[in-house]
Amino acid sequence: MSVSTTNIYGNISISDDAISTIAAHSAVECYGIVEMYSRGAKDPITDLLSKNAFNNGVKVTCEGDRISLDLYVVVKFGVSLAAVAETLKQTVKYQMEKFTGMIVQCVNIYIKGVKI
């Protein structure tokens, strides 16, 4: 599945993999985020060797030209979870809209772990 829109120059279609890569890169750049959390119940070794291992912590849902994101993250111990989650939401929404030109309807954050 992908998100698409049309403008005066033609059609623009962006794949879910491209969207999840942008979201994952934006997320790990935020202060307090240690890594993306793999949502699948796969073998950890297979997960690391997968070509989409970085994107496993992102679920993309597209409806027309609107994007909804679910981010599964591991945060740094000692940070304010509420502050990190709010910053993460705003940063990913801004970066996604800037890069794709599409509307981000919502960004849901799921904190799956804490690391020292």
C-alpha cells in the first residue's frame, strides 16, 4: 500500500517502506530515543539481518493522502516519558509532512522498553 496525491505536475506515490524509513530516522534522532522496537515475534538474529530491520518499529496506515503512524520505541532510562513522547510526535509529524508533502493525521507512540 502507498499514499498518493496528484498535483499540476502529475501523480506522486510514496511507498509504505519509504514512509516508515523517514519516520524511523526522524524518531531515532529525537533525544531520549534509544532504538526502534521490533513489533514482530521473529528471531532476534533474523530481525537484525532483515533488510527492513530499522523500519520494524513503525506501522504505517494510509488513507488517500493522509498518513497515520504507530511508533514502537525504546527510551533512555531517566528521561521524562511524557516529554519524550510529545517531542517525538511533533518531530516525526513535522519531518514527515516536510519530506512527503502529505498530511499526517496522527502519530501514536508505544514505549516498549527502557534502556540504561
